[in-house]
Amino acid sequence: MKRIITVITIAALLLGGAATAFATGSEEASDGSDPLIWYVPGGNGYPYNEVEEAAVYDAFNAMTEEALGVTVDIRVQGGFGEYGDTMPLILASGEDMDLLWTATWSNDFLQNAFDGFLAGLDDLLEEYGQDILADTAEQLEATRVNGEIRAVWSQQIAVYNSQITVNMDLVEKYGWDMDSVERMEDLVPFLQDVVENEPELIPYGTGADPWGLIWPYYGVTGPGVLGSVIGMYADDPDRTVFNLIESDEYRQWAELMYAWNQAGYVPQDGLTFTNDQWRQLQNQARVAMWHHNTYNPQNAEIERAGTLYKAFRVGNGYTITENIINTLHAIHSQSERKEDAMRLLNFLWTSSDAYNTLVWGLEGQHYERTGPNRITPIQDSGYYTNIPWMWGNTFHGYLLSQQADGLFEEVAFLNAESEKVPTLGFNPNLDEIKTLVATVTAVKDQYETQVGGGYIDPAVGIPQYVEALQQAGIDELIELLQAQIDEWASANR
């Protein structure tokens, strides 16, 4: 099985003119006997044991061949960080592919759509993806770019609601009352316990984009691009766009993180950690607690290195476009087997056995069944993705020991009842703003972890950050985004 493609190889393809091959397509049409090529990240459990991984994919292919007459070459490109770094190069090289995973935060969905890599799916869904369309037509509208649906949503939680994930051994040991936590500041006594008594643990994990994982807590939402820098209030009917770094909400967050950094709650060397490194520390149960921007009952209780962690909601929740396009599968625009690719996605959407094989592996080898729809993963089995939300319709998933019987009904209820932001379904036209997005993104990448992670005094860091953003053209970018949103709102009244 073909595995990770190196940057050197991709560069060679580019120099050799493979980009021209992408534009023209393959000269030989597939007769359907070759496997579909599907690019995905390995997830939180990657790297897997290659023998175990191959066994899982062989079992999955036995199902697809029997049901559809097709097989799949699943090409794993490292963890989410590595996937996000390598996929733009692979796409630009013209590498053959039929399917790919894409998102807002790794292998950028909107950029891929505007660059012409993602096929329009409306007709394909009508003919070959009827089950997907029947279950999630409303959410699919959030993937519409230039008038066409561009990807299939992974049916899961659609609500942005900040959470704090906490080591439950510490909750029991110190008697922490998590129900009393209404504000981030309420965590201070708990973090102090860790500093004073658990020197081997990182008290608080910020991630490499700290503000980008907390802004729902402050009642703001994004315009579909640069959501941690440019935003609007989630309950604003006028949809007024503004610079978040100049807001009182961002200042409050930066001041809190700076105070926590000074108190030793945030690791001094955390400024250098990538998101993949943060995930590795979390997987090793070396972090006492951390925040995230999506409370999901499906993984509200998880085990990390034999330690139970539980997520607790903080702040209000909203359904926003970004949370729907946070995990998607798309069909490549140059695929010569788009119909087969959609048939595969529809099969995976409806087949519990196929879905759970990709998520959990093989019964008795990678997990033990403990009930009709309940399992326990086998530790160190060699295959453990820990990403049920990536593969498709999570409502077909097995339940873990700590998950409630009515879990999926709870998720469906939260999706149906949550407040919808006034820009739900809006996706910006990147062709009009891509140069400004690039320059503003470069500034964000330079300052966000420093300022939003508490590594620099916000009284100094925020003015520097704002000045750099203004020099990069953020005011013009906000003006252009506001015009796009106003035009979209007028057309969708």
C-alpha cells in the first residue's frame, strides 16, 4: 500500500510537469477494476502498526467489493498537522486521487474549492448519494461554493460550544466541583492544585492557536475565513464584521492567559509546540486540562493512556458554518470515477459495519464487543484512530463503555435546538480576497500563539499585533468581507 509521500517526491513531480497532468487529466479512463484513491489523515492515534492497518483496510475492501464492486486505496498522510502541510503539495502536483478529506483547519476546504480541486456534488448526490442527502440536506448547504455543494459533511455535532476537558483522576483526588465552573477564571483553584502537587503534569494546555479554540465562549463567530482574527457577534442580526484582536473579548482572553502563564499554569516552552505535539501530550495524559471549541457528547468522556478525561461545557453554543465544514469528504474534480466515489460515500454513510471498521478496526483484534452496540478498544492493538467524526455518519458508531445509550439522540437534539448564527451557510469568495488573506494569515501565524497563549504582556503584544494586521491590510479585508456578507444576506432573505 502506498504510504506517506515525501515533500522531496512531490517537489520532483512539480518540477517534472505533473501540474500539467492535473489540468489535462489521465489519458486512460479507468475501467473500474483499479481501486479508488482516497487521501486521509491518520488521526489522533497515528502512526498505526502497518500490518494491523493493512488488515483493517483489507476487511473494509471486502465489504465495498461485495456491495459496490469497487475497492479503495486509502493513503494516510500522517497526523492532522502533517496532512495539512502535505496535501496542498500533493494536490498541486497533480497526483491521481478520487476522494480526499478536507476541513477548515487542515487541508483548507474553501481554498481547495476555489482552487478547483473539489467537484460539484449536487447531481451526484441526487443520483448516487440519496441517503446522505435525505439525512443532512440542510447541513450540506454550508459546503456550497460558487453555487455547488462541494463536500459531504460527517454527521456529528454542528454546535460550536466551548468546553474544558479535565483529568477525572484529579477531579476525584482533589474534590473539584466542575459544576461550579461557569467562567474560565473559576478554574484557577484547580490549576493551583496541579502546580503545587502534580509537577509531572502540564496544568493547562492551550494548543498552538489558543484564541482560535475559545472564541465561541465569548459569543463571537467568524466570517468563514480567519475566524480567530476577524469576526462578528453571534447574535448580531446586522452581521457586522470587525477586527477581533481589537475587541474587549480578545483583550480579556490574552490577559487571562498572561496571568496563567505567570502563575505557571501554561508551560514556558509551550510557545514552540505544534498542534500535533499538543495532541501527543494529551494522548499521553500529561496535560491536566485544556479547552476546545466544540463540546461533543460523542467524545465527552475519553481515555488517554488509561486515564479518563471528561469534557464540560462553558459558555453559550451556536450552530455556525465553520463547525459543519470542520470535517468533510470531497471528490476530486479530476477523478474519472466520480460516480463510484459517491456510491462509496453513500455506502459508508449507511453501513454500520463498514463505518465502524474504519473507526475501530477488527473485533477481537482491535476492540472487544461488550454489548449489542458497545465496545472497548484494545490498548496498543496497532489500530486506534480515535476520530469517529472523520469517517462519516457518526450516528452509526459503536458506543464506548462510558457513553450513554441515548448519545446520538442527544447530539441530534443539540443540533436541532441550538441557536443558528445569522451567517449560517455563508462561505466567502476567496478569489476576491486571497492576497489579503495570505498577508493577514502570515501576521496571525507570527503573533497568535505569543499573544493569545499568554507568552507576552498583552499591553505590549496586542498593540503590536493590531499594527501588524493593519499593515497587512486587515481593514480592507474586513470591508470586502462585509460587502460579501451583505450581498449574501440580501440574496437569502
